[in-house]
Amino acid sequence: MINVRPLVFRKGGKQRNGRGFSRGELKEAGLSLKDALKLKIPIDKRRKTLYKENVSAIKKLLESQKRRKSKN
């Protein structure tokens, strides 16, 4: 499993790795909470922010999962 971590931005523009993806980011990527838990994608229930970088990271992860399934 690919270890994917979300980016979270601090005051002043600095970024760091977050605890998990927000519900809004999962919804924007077209993924439900149950599906994210099955794929072992970390979720942070406290976060309310939605960053496009994180949404694209989730979509990229889903595409790689589909490619792996199609190869098998």
C-alpha cells in the first residue's frame, strides 16, 4: 500500500504533513468514508479545510489502485 499523507498549511504559508484527509477532500475526489477506510486512507474528522493538492493526491492514488487491479 502506498503511504499517502495530506498537506496542511500553517500560518505564514509553511506546509507540513497532516494527520489525515478532510471529509470535504474525500467527497470532492468522489470517495466515501467507508471506501476510504477500506483503502486505509487516513481521515481527520476535525479538519474542515479543502485543499486542491490533497484532492489530486487522492485521485492519483485511486487511479494507481485501478491500474493494479486491472493488471491482476
